[in-house]
Amino acid sequence: MSEPVIEVKNIGKKYRLGQNRGGYIALRDVLANVFKSPFSFLKHKAKVVAGLEKQEEFWALKNVNFTIHKGEVIGIIGRNGAGKSTLLKILSQITPPTEGEITIRGRVGSLLEVGTGFHPELTGRENIFLNGAILGMKRAETARKFDQIVEFSGVGKFIDTPVKRYSSGMYVRLAFSIAAHMEPDILLVDEVLAVGDAEFQKKCLGKMEEVTRQDGRTIIFISHNMSAIQELCEKTILFEDGKITMVGRTDDVIKHYLSNMPTEPTVVRAGNEFGQINSMKIVDTSLQKISQAYIDEEIGIEVEFEILSNERDVFVNYAIMTADNVEVLHTIYPGKPFGVGKHKIISWVPKNLLNNLKYRVFLSLVSYNPTTDHAISEIYFEMNEKAREEKYHGYTDGIHGVVRPEIKWEIKN
């Protein structure tokens, strides 16, 4: 096998909770604090020097080890807060590790957060050349790729508009197009593709397959979309609480991950300037929160959200999927778009529809103007059945399929 392009050895990242990480502290601020409260300032410093000042520590990553070879496409999955994005920021050299060692052989391109590396006052055109320079491309190289980048992104009409006026979907389209066409040896992609519409996500996955197959580039891909991970990645790493708990074939890792999913909702992308998901839960007919239900009972999907702007029409929709990511149904709220303010709605799933399996609800607030933008949350629940042997006269095997409707039978003699 070829020499690894990424070697990660005993990486750890520690944060001090409560530490002020926003901005910088100027000398004038320090002097002002000294003059306003000299005794408090000296007391605090004395505790720090003596080691008596207690600060709670949080290890976002601990003892992380793995190697990746040229041309591999590696998926990284795990719950929110598991350490996935922290790892990619370290690999992108946005933040340094607290301990451990990383060896990277090749040029790294990253797509970590919407608008990362963009200057909001510059146009799309200017940001393409800026990002090319950041990646070490000569201006002539970027110019040769310019038309391909714009065409793939689909934002040609807005290419000379300052990107601060772009929707988050437009940001992602342009950012992904830049990252994919600038020919980095290693491409790091975080959850940002969740912002784009389904058609563009499919286009991005196709592009990532193309650059690995034709150019032998390496991709590390973080996503909560298990079908995207399955489609793109042969090998996947599972993170839990800042540590790697499983590495292996993607299907095996996803199956293990989904079999241990919590029943509390996971916010994939809570919201943005147009809307915010505040809560989601599964309820019974008494509106009590549940994580398990019986096949012959209705279940409700209750969501509370807030519309923050009336500049866009916002729609609510969700998909119910099996734990291994087979889509069972997709439904959209049929009423008028919601106005500014807080809202709570319940969607009732009929009884005798779902089989005795574990399911996932993938819910989103969707806005279209001029591109698709989402706020996304998901939750898992399990369906059970009562007295199968009694109902089916001793039949003990499971009833196969992802749905379980009551089928009408007639005897015609």
C-alpha cells in the first residue's frame, strides 16, 4: 500500500470551559481592569500563579489515532459534540491540537462551515481568486478553472454580487465548487452540504466520486446523512465523546451506530436567519412524549419552531426512514406558509402503517428564495407489536418489510 497521506497519532484537543474565546484582549482593557479593581485583579493572578484558580476542562478529542492513504474516501459519523468537526479543524490547521502529532502529505482544501474563507464584502468572482490564492494557486491557474467553478455552482447571475447578499445555499454552492475544482490533494468536507437542495447534494456527491476515481484524491467526509456516507465511503470512522469507537466497512459502522441511537432529537442544523427549530418529539394520542409505540396505535410528530423573517415563505416537511436509511415516506405540510412568530404543529402517522422496526424522522424547515435553505432536526423511535403468535395462530417469525398496513382479505368460494 502507498505511503499514508494523513497520519494522526494520539491527537487530543482540550478546551477550558468558560474561557473567553471571542476576540482578543487589548492592553488598554487589562489596564482598565487593574485600575478599576486592583485587589481583585491581583488576587486572581496570584491564584493562577499558585495553581489554585480552578477551570473546568473539556477534552473534545482524546487519544485519536488513524491513517488514511491516497485515494481513500473516509466517512466520519457520530452524534453532535462527538468531536468530528474539531478533528477537521485540526486537520485544516484552523486550530492546533493540545497534544499528539499529525503528518499531512499534500495540499489540503476544506469546506467546513458556510462561508469559511469568504470575505463578505467581496464579490463571488473576487472570492474565487482569493480562495485560489489561499490554496497556493497562481492567478493564471485559478483563471483557467474560473468558468468551470461558476458553471458547477450555478450562481453565475450573482457572480459579481458581494457574497454577503448570498443565501446560505448559494454560499455552499460556490464554496464547494471552489474546493472541488482547485485540485487539493486532500479534501475535507463537513456537514455543510445539508444546506443545499437535494439535486445539488447529488451533484456534489457525484463530483467527489469523480475526483477520487479519476484524480486519486483523498476525501474525508462528515455527514449525518447516512445514505450519502454509504454512497460515497467504503470505510467509516465512528466518534463518540471525542474518541474513536469503531473503524471499518461503512455498512457495518453505520449499522452499529444506528442500533445505539438515542431517542432524544439531534439538531443537524438548528436554523438561520429565516427560521429556528426549537424542539421535536414523538407523542402518543394523549400528547405524552414516547420513544416506543405499538403498530396498532397512532403516533404524533410534534415540532415547535419560530419563523424569524417574513422575507421568505417557509414550509415544514419530514421523511420517515428506517435505521438503515430506507425512505418509507415523505410528507409536506399542505397549508399556507407560516408567518413570523412561534408555532407548534403535530403530524399524525396512522396506525397499522409502520412495521416493528426502529425508524428515524428527518424534519426540516425549508425556504426557497432564490435557492433551497434548511433548518434540520432528527429523532429516532421504535415500533413494537402485540401478541404476534396469538394474532397469527402461532406464527413466530417477523413480518418482513418496512411498512405493515392492514391488508383486507376476502374468501371467495
